Amino acid sequence: MSVITIERKVLEKNDLVAADNRGRLGRHGIFCINLVSSPGAGKTRLLERTLESLVPTVRVQVIEGDVQTDLDAQRVSRYAVPVVQIVTHGACHLEAQLVRDALDQLPLEDADLLVIENVGNLVCPASFDLGEAIKVVVVSTTEGDDKPLKYPAMFRRAAALVINKTDLLPYVDCDLAVLRTHARQVNPDLEVFETSCRTGAGIEEWCTWLRRHVQNR
Amino acid sequence: MHELGIAQSILEIAREHVPSEDVGRVALIRVRLGPLCGVVGDSLAFCFEALVSDSPFPGARLVIEAVPLVGRCLDCNRTVESTEWIPSCPHCLAGRLQIERGDDLSVSQIELSDPPAEAS
């Protein structure tokens, strides 16, 4: 029996392409966020609210990832921002190569902020670096307050948490204080926002934070 | 369910590290998995089984080594080690953890069976 000892990260190829994407975005001076959540938490609505606030002061471009359809790209294109839809045809997450191909289709010289909306899934997208500056995880109050404990890998890798659908709090069993505690337990550095995309509550705080990151990039 | 792609990557990495003449001797591939890597060991083993029969080394087995999560409690300052994800410090039962390691997802070793004895 002979042994070959290697230490190779399984996702090395993805990480190399992600590093390449990161370098490319850096050269264009673009701040990039990877927006993740379970399906239906409100990523696209949050993105629409964000576009309402930031455009045109901040030049935003968008990459949409979905298993099927370009419905999200259609929604985003109403805000007159460049958008590329990636359809994964069944795959549960975006990979760096898909983002690289999408970057080729965007006028990067005219962007300050790139938002990548990942496939709705709190598990798989955690493992795949896309080249973003930060991950932002969205949870909705209807999902309960235990999500951070159930999906720690994702919350651990995120820089910010947006708790969405706060307008529904009177009707659901979700304790915001408990949700915050659970989130900080997994990731003590997590920045936490509370929003209702329906009423607009909290959107300005989130956008102010994001705008500051874009300015300091 | 991204374990299929992960299993494929493991086979590709193994292929890159084994000289062509030794491909038929690959007996075992060792991988390291941390509790926070986002990959489920059982699913990975299942996907590996599904792919390995059509790989250059159909007889290879996958051995998954679970490596522990290592961290420090921000409240009692003690070091924490666990092979499973834990949400809070097991010493003081309350503290928040600063996790330093636990994302491991790597191929560590490939074992080759002995070549057939030369005919004398």
C-alpha cells in the first residue's frame, strides 16, 4: 500500500474563479453583495426596495440566479438597471463560473454596486464563494426565530442579516429578540436590520448602511 | 443537494494527483469534513458511490474524516472543540462562540494498493 498525501480544498476550482471575479470587480471599483435566503423570504422585494432608494445616485447592476424562469430579472429590469438572469436548470446554488459568465454580459465600467441574488436556499450557497465582498442573508418573520441555529454555516459567513416581513409580527410566532440572539450566537459580528418591504419600515437604515459600504469600497 | 458536484470534484482532484500508470491501483480517497462546511457526509458518500463506478478508479472507497469545529467562548474565554455544530459554549452553557475552524472540505490522502507482483 502506498499513500499520496495531498491537501487540496475540494472547492479549489470554484475558489480560484471566485478570486478572479473578486479581482475583476475590484479593478472596476465595484462593491458586490451576494444576497441569500430560503425561498420566499423576500430577497427580490428587498432588492426592488433597495433599487428604489439607491438608483440613480448609486449605479447598481444585478445578477439574478433562479432554478427556472427569468421572472426576477423582469421585475428588476423595471428599475432601468442592467440585469443578467442565470437559470441553473435544477442546480440549487450559483457557482463562481456562472457569475464570471454573467459578468461578461454586464457593463461593469458603469457600476458602483453589484447585487447577486442567489438561488433561494440556505444550505448549498453557503459553500460557494462567488467573488462577492459580503454575503447578506435575509430571513422573514414567518420562518420563525430559529433559522440561524438550523443553518449556521450560512449565518456564519454572512456580514449582515435582514429580518424581513416585520409587518407580519402580530400574526406569527417569531420573537425578534430571540432571533437576534440566535443570529449573534452563530455570528457575533453580524449586522442586523429589521425591514418590512411591504410598508417600507427599516428600508432606509439598511440602504444607508449599504450606501456607506459602497462609498468606502 | 450540491454533494453530487462535490463528489465529482473529489474524483477530479484524485485523478490529477495519481500518475496515469497507477490509476488502476487507487483503493481509497480520504476527505476531511468540518461540521460547518455545508456538506452532509452521508449524502456525499451516496453521491460518490453513484459516480465512482464510471470513474477511472471504480474500486476506490471514500473515507470521510470528521474534523472538529474549534473555537473560543467570548464570555468564559475557554477553547471549545466539537465534532458537531454547537450553538453555544458547552462549558459555561451560555457564551457565544468565536469559531476559528470548522469549514474544512478537503481531499487529504489517496491510498494505492500494491502493484501486482512481477512474474518471475
